[in-house]
Amino acid sequence: MRSPKSRHSRGWLGPVTTVFLVIMAGYWAAAAFVIGVDPLDIYPWGKPVTRGAGSTAEAHEDLLAAIVRDPSVDLLLVGGSTTAGYTEGQLRDWMPGLTRNPANLSYYSPRTGDQEMLLDLIEKHSYARHIIITYHISYTEPRGGMRSGFPVHLLDDDWLNDLQLVSPHSVSLAGDVLAGRPPYGDSPVQRSEDQRREDKYRDFQTAAAMDDLAGRLERGQPTLTGPAPRSCSAYPAVTDVLVPFARRMARRGVRVDIMMPAYSVAMYGNWATMPDVLGRYPANFMERDLAARRCVVTLLDDTPGVKVVAFENEEWITGDMGRYRDPVHLHDPEAAGFMFQNLDNPAFRLTRTNVDPYLATLRDRALSYKPFNSVLGYGDDR
């Protein structure tokens, strides 16, 4: 004879099973809807994604794969947060003779592993004939690191990972596509990201922020010197990822420009006071960064179709905190435009001949800089 407890236990299994089946049915229905509509243009039946001239990959990382595969894109900008805020409209205006349909694939806080995935996708699927890569300090890190939250499932070839596409956001995008509404461009996400940058700039443009930066530099600059490996083998993300990619693309007739980032000259000293930075990078991170940059230049100097350019020693740009929203991120369209407009200016090209003087000047400025801000009139007595 069954006990009452046994009959009771079996009684609630029915409703639980029903709820589970309803949830699974809803999930698979949503998956079929999203994959069938393909709002991210991942599959052969998807339609090219409509992007607004003011859109950025920083706000829409789920578009990275779709942009790479778009045959109408003729120029790709690949980098980190220093170039993530530049819109396609700005790139077009800054380089009218070089591009008609550029796309910006830069995004916040890249790691070596996700950048390698993106470069691999570009090599396999991109139609672009011009690629601009912004060097960033994460190239000094070991290979394979992945940024938390990076949409790996959109860039790999494992179809099971595509099931991660299913979310309220992707269902909403699919609905927009079916209704004929452009899912990207002037979106709430884009407006929020634009406002975030403006808020950071406003908060940084105060005398109190400059006083705080001056104190940080006074504490941080004396800690920046220290030996770092000069052998390029110490920087495998440069020797095994960035340099081979540039060479292979150049052999295919693709123009490749590698741009050193327009970090302000205050970045290194400021970072030396930040525990989260020192938890990620060793104490000699500045010297490692300068050594890795030297490797980029010396290893690619003889490669036809590839050149390295740098604008960091332009004092009016990187020495003026009035042009920045923090010590890392340039916030001035005039200065940004100047750099892209001068990609072909030989005065800014780095070669084996001039890379050491360039690095020596940058190092000296980083170790001695005191804040100057043309907007606030701060530090005019320097």
C-alpha cells in the first residue's frame, strides 16, 4: 500500500513538469523567431543591418560580426575605448578621400583573446580594403584573455553557441526588423552611451579634478621607471597576433595602418595610483608598453602596405586635459580629425630610424608632466 506521503510527492510533479515544458517551449519559440528573422545578419538569409551615421560599436557590440561581413564596408577601424566613440559619420568626414562607407569596430576594454577572435573574423570574412588598427596597452598582456561579457557566441563557428542569442533584446530587434523599423542608429542604448561620455567630460573639466590629477601624478610618476623586457618574444600578442595579421592582410592587397593611441601624457602617472590597474598590469607597465610599441614598429617597418603612425608627441593634443574626458580618452573631434586626416603625412610615421627618439620623448613627458587645461586656464604658468 502506498503511503500518503508518496502520493503527495507525485502529485506536485505534474504541475512542475508542465511549467518546465511551457518554459522550454517558449524558449525554443523565441529561438526560432530570432534565428529565423536574423536581426544581426549572422546567417545567409539575414539582411544587412541598417546602421545610423551616429552609431558606434561601443553601444552595439552585438553588431561586430554583421559589420565585418557587410560587403559594402570599405574601411574598418579596430581598437579599444580610445577610438570607440567615433561615429561612422565622423570617420567619413575625416577621411573623405579614403572611405565612403567606414565602420568602427572599436569597443571598451578589449583583451588579447577577444581581439584575436575579431581579427580572425576580419581575415576570413571582411571585404574592406583598408583597416586601421589602434594599438592599446592590452597587447602587452599574454594571449588568450577574454573580456567579461564579450559576445563570443557571435564570432565563433559553433552553432550551439548561437542559442545564446535568445534574449528580450534580440526578440525586440527581430520585431523591429519585421516591422520595418531600423533597429540601430538613434537608439536609446546609443543615446545613453553618448550621454555617458558627455557626463564624464563635464565632470573632468573642473579645477578640483585637475588638482586631484596633479596629486596623482606627483605620487605616481616616481614609480613608473623600472626594467622591462626589450625582447619582442615577451609580447606574444604583438608577435603572434597583431604583426602576422597585418602582414597577411597586406599580402592580400589590403591597406593596413596601425595607429598608436592618443592617450594623454598624464595616463601613465595616473594609472600608477589606481589599484585596479595595478591588479591587472605589473608595476613596470609603462616600460612594457613602450617596449611593445617598439616591437610593432621594428617588426612591420619593412612590410609593404603597412605603416605605423603616432600623434602622442603632439603637445597641443596629448598635453591638454581640456581635450580629454579622463586621462585616457580624447574627447575632442578637432584633435581626432587631425589624426585621421594625417594618416599619410610622413611626419607622423614611425620607422626603425625614429622610433627610439619618439619613445624617449614620450617617456620624458610622462615622467615630468604637470596638468594643463586650456578650457579652464589651468596650469598656464607651466
